[in-house]
Amino acid sequence: MSSPQELSAPSEQANASETAAAEPAPSETEIPRTPAPTQPEDSEPAALAADDEDDDAEDDADDEEAVFDDSGLSAEAVLAAAEAADAAEGREEEVEQVPAVLEPEPDPTPYERELHAPHVRPTGEPAEIDPDELDPDALKVVLRLHQHGHQAYMVGGCVRDLLLGRKPKDFDIATSATPNEVRGIFRNCRLIGRRFRLAHVYFKGGKIIEVSTFRANPTELEPAANANGNGEDEGESSGEDLLITHDNVFGTAQQDARRRDFTINGLFYDVAEGRVIDYVRGRRDLDERFIRTIGDPEIRMREDPVRILRAVRFAAKLEFDIESRTYAAMEGAVEDLPRCAPARLLEETFRLIRGGVSAPALKLLDALDALKILLPPVDAYLKQYGKEGEKTFYAFANAMDRRVTAGEPLDDAILLAMLLMPISRSPAPEEAEAQAQEGGGGRPSVSQVVEDLLAGFVQSARLPRRIAERCRMLLLAQRTLSGERRRRSAAFKRHPLFNEALTVFEMTVEATGEGREQLEAWKAGEVPPPRAGATDEGPDAGGQRKRRRRRRRRRPAGGGASASGEGSASSGSDAGEA
């Protein structure tokens, strides 16, 4: 288990040992390095000459590797170490290790032709959803389940979006078949999940159709537990059980619809009949453009407070209003958000900013006073800087949303960096005072609250270290791109994250209107002049990383590997004192 200090600069000695350990088996992401030729032990002049060459090469490497971070590790090594730590902790979702075999097309049968999605219903009316709008692979899954005598419907967001005239992101299926029965029907299937098992059916091109078994709300099966009608306390305890221990209870199609969160997500589509099945009056709320919980909103929000974030996301994405009782229940359940698994909260927060609606969604969360739990530095920034801070922060969010809406691929590190950019540009007063006393030198860092937030996400919310470290490097690079910090341009442009950092800088220019000349220069392949008063934080800044000549100690006869080890340790110690 790696410590939170991985988000800050590791010591040179630790870096040297990690690099030495990694040399025999470099990872696929690391850039192979050419080993230095071995010098004879008794050749002192040759050793001194090699020292001169090593010093020159070392200075060039320092300039190239330290352009984003003066940690002594190359960017490749830092990111590779983060990925290795993520892999060691097993952050991947539990997936059944069954090879995915693409299923051959089944031979058509008369029965299958009868089950083909009709354009006209048995009543003579047109199908409620045009079959041509349905995903053909999802149709194959539904029809195959029908062939084997199981109920199967398209459910949830795909039905909602099709009825609203939107293109669904994916198609999910609910069925009466158990996960093992689904796996027995489809050769190209894997079972995933910890709390409940889902079936993923694989198709060509990496497409996945998710198939879930009808489930019931556990609270409906425990009438004795809720007989006293104690709303808040029983809601909290049943919500706790629902989240962790009693979430894998199979049920009927109607029970499956009623256990879902919002009415607009509880709609089923029967492709054989060409009709929408509505157990929860979701069609009404689609027409009225309301987000409404299924059942008592107080109980449903207490059962699973993550539904607050889901309601916010749907309201922002669909431009719906939140029904008044549902909104009031959301306000009351905000205090229960810390009960939820941090990883779930983080994932739902990322979904907000991945969808191109981060600005309206974050405004809703701010109105609910939920940012103090989800993103404390953002909440503190908005409260500290008032209206001007809100204007700046949401300008960054809108710039990011425009890119996402336009279809530009932005990874999570870029999205998180954009969200934290206003905070990184405005350090707390005590941090600014400390930097002024240090003369602007020393190790470059982002705002301490940002460092703490990233470290907390890694520790408690299972944020991959590679995303946290990439985000931190992107934030560090902005000072160089804007001209606030001098760097050797050739090495800076060779950094593996230069293009991503330039993307963040471009969105920053869109949000603030500042730095347009620097942006054009970087995009043209030129190096803009530094701003007046720019600090030198490169390898030669403030005497922190002076060029030095390494002197090799004469190795005693027979010293071999141990003498070499002592010499390298000595060099590391000297470097630390320089």
C-alpha cells in the first residue's frame, strides 16, 4: 500500500532505489533507457571523463524530467509507479475470469421471426418506439431470452431517452432469467459485480449489453422491520442494508420497476408487443418534465443518499425540474451522504462532469449545500470569493462543458484539473504568505487544499493514483504555459503530458480571456516570452539544483557490488545536501 506522499515529491534516494529495482523488468509504459557503459575500476582518468559526460547528461535529463515536477523522477516513472500501485491494490471491478468468445449468429427460426420487433402492435396501432431506433444487438439478446422462455424487456435510460427523442448511450435489459441462466444461454457472456451479479454480453467492436435479473426492494420483503412506521430511523437502517448486505433479492418485473429510483427510469419496453410498460407513472413525469422518486421521497433518499447526485445529474442532463417533495427530501438527506461509500460518491461526481452539464449540476449541488461534503475545496472557494468566485468557477465549468458536448475526448485527469483550476490559481492567504517568505523558490506545488483533496480521493475514494498524479502534473504545468514560471522550452515540450496540459490551458484561456498570446505561441510551436516577474523554478533556480561534478571514490580491491552500492548512496546523500 502506497502512502499519500506519492502525490508529492518522493526523495531522490527512494527514487534511485525504485528505478534500480524496475530496470530488470521495465513496464510497457516506461521508456527504455540505455545503460551507461561500465568503466574499469583502475582507470581514474576515464572515470573522471565519464563523470563529466554523466554530469552533462544528468543536467539534460534533469531539465527534461523536472519540467512539471522537481521530484527527481521522470514523468514516465511517476505515472508507471502510480499505475503499479493501482494494480497492486486491485481497483478493478470483480469480473468473472471467463474468456469472452464472440457468439456466432444463431440460425433463424420461425419462432424468432414472430418475435422480431414489430412496427405495428397487435391492436393495429404503431409501435410506441420505432424498432429501427433500437440497438440490433440488444434486440438479439431480448429475442434469445424469449426463445428460452424468459421474460425480457429493455429498461431504464434507453427507454426514457427514446421516448424523449434522444439517442441512448447504451441499452440495458432486465429479465426473469438468473445470472447463471443468462450465462448458460450466451457463450459470449461474463458475470460481474460484488453486491449483485450482472451479466455482460459481448459483441464485436467491444460493445457490451448489460443484462440484470428482476430484483425487489428488500424493504418490501421485510414488513415486520417497518411495522412501527418510524420514518427516519428505519429509513436509515434499511438504506444501510440496501446499500451493503440485502441488495441481491430476485423479484418480479413490477417489483423491479418499483425498486428503481425515479419514475422516469422505471419504464420497460416490450419489443415483442411494441408497447411501453409503465408500473410507476413514469410517462406522466416525462410529459410534465419532472424528476420524481418512486414511492415516499423521504424514505427513498434515506435508503440511498447517492440518489441526490443522480437526481441532480438527470435534472441537469434532461433540463427537467425536480418535484418539490423530492427536492425537500434531497435537502434533508444531504447530511447522510457521508454514510455512502466514498468510491460511489466520487464515481457519481465524475459522471456529473463527464456528461457536459457540470455547470448546472454543480450549481444545484451548491444550492443543496452538498459541495461541502463532495468537494470541500470548491465549497470553500465559492464561499471565500463570493459572486466573483462563482463567476470564475462556473466560467471554467462552462468551458469544459462546451468541449465535452462537442464530443472532444477528455480523460478524467483533465476534467478534474479543470474543476480544480480556479482553486489552484487562488491559493489560501496563508499559502501565499508562505510562498512570499520563501521568495517563490523551492519545489513547485499546487494549492495545498488541492493536494489534500487528491490525497484524500486516493486514500478513501479509490481514485486511481495515475489520475491523481496526472491531474497534479497538469495543474503544475499551467504556470509554465502562462509564463509565470521559466522553464527550458525544448524539455518542456517533450513532456508526455504536454498536449494534455495545453488542452487545459486552452480551456483556461476560454474561461478567463487571459493568456491568449501565450496560447497562440505554444500552438504555433514557438516559446512565448515569460511574464514580467516570472520566477525561475527550473533546475538552476535559487541554487536548489546547481550543476555539480560527481567524484567517484576509489573502490577497494574486491569491493565489487558493495562498494558500488556505497558509492551510489554517498552520491545520493551529497546531492541532498547540495
